Amino acid sequence: MTRSDPTPIALLCLTLGLGGCGGARTTASTTPPAGDTHAADGGEEREELPLDAPHLVPGTGVTLRAPRGSEPTPFGAGFVHRARRIQMLVAAAQGGPEVLAAFRHGLENDAEPESTEEVELAGRPTTLHVDRQQASEEQWIERVWAIVTEGDRAFVVAGAYDASRSERLRALVRASVLSASWDATAPLDPETAVGFRLHAPEGLEVDRSTTSSVTYGRPGAMMPPVVGSPTLFLIAVPAMVPLAQRDEACEPILFQAGPVPDDHVRTRGRIETEEVEGCEVTGWQEREAEEGAEASQLATYAAVVYAGDQTFLVAGVVAEAERDSWLPRFAEAARTVSAAR
């Protein structure tokens, strides 16, 4: 049976970078910031690999010591060190082989390996990976990451930073990754982990198989979902759009990052409530045909939603025959985006 990618809006998995979307990316500066003088950065203050106290990452069961001076990310499970331009990312998953394979594939996709090392993480043997991803024509991001699997559960810790600062930061990020501990019995809560939610349409509920994204599907549905099954995705866009530029930027963001190409749009609209604003489209995308079957279409909804200072993408897909039933529900849900912690 053909299944759809659990996060089809590939560009916008930058927030957490997992679940089939090519891994973590940041917008790191190539210039060391002033005052960044720890030994890990080659400065004069010889403090060895400074890490903060252990901190539980909500909704994941993972506890991590982030580089000293980090703060929890407002959206996404992990930490950011603004001065050193380091992003620490955490995700957990639970499910059968297909779910865990997709979880791992999302990490390895579009990355160029640098090195591997056999280590122990959270008391379990695993492989520590160092690889690089191209963020732009002029910038590469280096990642240090490891994944631990036990039965039907898994978790990953990844650190990302500008590759030009590898000699200064790799050892520090490695120490942070290897500091992780894990409660493999903790319930997964994707909305709490990433920090945002919406009111699920009637007939859908949040998928708890992974904390790397917020996905709503039919109760008990397998993930990745069957192609054509009604599925709604909520992803934080890693962009701060000034209030005066929101109207102008809305559709460009939607068509650059969303699942509906401009030439597949059927309707356009605006979102305006007391809590949120934005823009939305309905349209279609090609459905991959199983062997011996004809290609068909998926009815698709997509919206860029501004909630407070944050920008979100809401995207829903369903079989074309069910568009009139589900697209209005997707649109209603998009107007309920809010913080979850």
C-alpha cells in the first residue's frame, strides 16, 4: 500500500529537521561573536567544554545538558545558544519498523558524511555521526548526532552549527549530545515538544508516533499515513516576518514552502481572526499511482498563519473524492493555531 511522507512540506521541516525532511539546519554566522571566549572556541578563558545542568526536553522523555548559556527554543524541542550560533535538537519516536525507518531516514537524507564513532549514549551502544548539509550557496551546516533505538522506541539528539567553526565547536557539541539520558517509558507528546498546537478537525487526532512534527490523522492510523487518508500537518516556519510585511510575504512563503504549486491553485483566501491572520489556498497535487493503477489527484489545503510573532504552515491532504468534506475542516483548524507551552 502506498504511503505519503509524514511531512510532505520538505522545506519547512527546518524547525526540527526530522521525520523525512533532511535534518537540522540553522542560520549560523561565519563570524565568531564578541565575547565568545571559552576554550571550545579557542579563546583565552580555558573552560573545558562548558555545559548547563541537565534539562528535561518536554514531551520527549529525553534529558540533555546543552552548551552553557543556551536557552530552550520557543518552538521546537531543544536549545539554542545565540552567541555561538549552536542549535541542539531532540526528537523521539514510537512505532513499528516503518515508523522508525522513516525517523532515521529523515536524519540521513541530503547529508554528506564526515565521520562516525562508536559510543555509548543513555547507557546504550550507538553510532555518533558527523555530517554536513548545504544551507545556501555560501554556507554549510555541520551536525553531530546520534540515534538510539530500543524495541519500538527511539530518540535522537543532534547539534548543528556553522561548518566553518567546526574546529571550535565540534567537541563542545559532541559533549552535549553524549550527555543525553532517556526515559524510554515516557509518553510522547508532540504538541508539548514543539510548543504549538491546533484544534484537530472532527475525525482526526494528534499522531503520537514522533515528536519531530505535529501531525493529525484518523484515530489509530498508521504513520506514515496511507495516501489519500485525511491528514493535517502543522509546522513552525523558521522566519520572523515584520508586521508591516506580512501581507506581502504571505503568499510567497506559502508557494515556496507549501504543498500546492501556484498553477494547481483552485481558490485563494485570507485568514483574519482576533488571534491569528494569514493567507490560504486550496488546490491539488499529483497522487503517486501504485503499480498497474492510474495516477490521480489529492485535494490539498495550505495556509500560512501568523500567531503572535511566529509564522506557521498548516497543510492538509485528502483523497479528491473527499475534498468537500475535509477542506473546510482543515481551514477551520488553521484558524486555531496557538502555543502549547
